[in-house]
Amino acid sequence: MSLSSHHLDISRISSPVLQGEGPHIEIERVHATPLSPAIGAIVSGVNLAQSLTAETESRLRELLLRHQVLFFRNQSITPRQQRDFAQRFGPLHQHPIYPTVADVPEIIVLDTEQNDLKDNALWHTDVTFSQTPPLGAVLAARHLPPSGGDTLWASATAAYDALSDGMKLRLEHLTALHDFTHSFPLSRFGRTEAEKQKWLRTREQQPPVEHPVIRIHPETNKRAIFVNEGFTTEVCGLEIEESAALLRFLFQHLSKPEFSVRWTWREGDVAFWDNRATQHYAVDDYRPHRRIMHRATILGDRPFGPAITQQQKH
């Protein structure tokens, strides 16, 4: 079946279950329904509350690289099960600012009644203020407003492909600064003395970091625009006005609907995305209603661009 078909019949999964504790998944088929040409697919035939077979895990990796964000409906998973699923794809990150689930520190809590989440209501790639931004993330809906609260994802590889050859050439050797304080200002995340001390520790541990403007994906070798409104503050080596103009163009370009998919959440939904090749935007249109999401974040590697070889990136 071709990749353009409405349903992708990935494979018949019949390998033996893995050794270890807990229940294991035994399914006939994994289906992926693409949501747009650029990004997104709904995956069925997988129960995320159960341990994955090696073959199912491999197929999900393939689908993630192909579609960049995967959506799973009707998943009843606990925070521990969410953590266990996410860490099949790599070690997990612990966020320096957001609160976490009790006894499951790898799961951060995004609760509009606990924290100011304005930093999520703009296009961003998670934790690019780190030397090694996350590989990806698994987001589970825990409490939803009656309406609104959608999340959009954009393909940074599709956005790169749509640039002119001249612009691609101009961007190849540029780098940009990413700063933790751009989305986490002390005025919003230092309301108490404990919060202030946490913020100051994070500021010391996470100084501004330089990343390539064009990132090469470590698994697909595809190029992606790697600047975002959430954390990118300037393009290195350019005058302030030049940097601002270039970033403004790239931010607007990345937000074009042709490169994006919009997800309307239901209870039991889970999203799994490739943070190396996407950006996302949590629409803040549901106040004064409450919205609670749980996120597991998978550690990644240091970004490298066209000017850096595979050997140099290590």
C-alpha cells in the first residue's frame, strides 16, 4: 500500500512478547491514518497502557519519523504507564521549572490553575534552551475545558523545503541564541521565594545556548528550521535589526497552515511528537476553564547543521 493511501497498513505484528514484568500487547495490525500531507497521523491498534513488543516499538519509531506527530485515541494510561511508554524511546528529561506528578518526577504537570502557561501559547520547540534539546515528548490529556484548548503542530522540515534556494543558502551557516528566560521570565516564575530560588538555579545552570538555524535530523538527515518564538532571541553575527527581521520572517513562515495540523483533544487522547523536526502551539482560548495535561519529555542530542559533519557533532 502506498504512503499516500488513506490508511497505512504497517505490518502484521505477531512476534513473541518481550521478557519482563507486566502485561504485554498482542495485536494484529497497527494502522496510521495521515492527517495532512506535511504532518500528523492517527495511530490505532496500540494500547499504550501495555508493554510494547520490540516490533511494535520499531513500527512506532518509523511512523514518528514519517509523520512527526502521532495521535492515539481512547488511551487509559496512568502517569507511570505514560512514563514507561516514553522511556522506551530514550531516557527522560526532568523540567527545571514545571511541577511534576507525585512519585513520578519524569511527568510534568501543565495545569492552568497551578502555573502561568503563556509560554505554551505561541509557536515553540520544547527546551531548546538546553545544549541537548529533547528528542520528543508524549502528552496526555487529563482534564479538558468544555471547548477550545486545541494544540497545533507544524513541520519544520516542510517549512524548510518550501524556502527558496537563495534563502536556504543564506541560512545554512547561521546560528542563533536560545534563552530560557525568553519564555520563563522571573516576573512570572518567581512569585514566591521558593520559585525565585528555583528560577535562579535554572538561570545559572542554563545560560543562553547557540544552535544552528538549520538543523539536520540525526535519523532522517532531513533539514529543518530550528528557531522558535519561545526561546530564540537573536541570530548570531547579524545586526539587531537584521536579526529581528530574519527571525520575524522565519516565525511567520513556520506558522503557515500548509505546514501544520490542529488537534482537538478528547479525554484519553495521547500525542507523541518528534521535537527535533516540529513546533507546537497550545491555543489559550478556554479561560476561565481549567486544562490539565501531563508530559513526558525524551532526552535528545546536540543539534548540528549543514556546516558541521556527523563526526564533528560528537
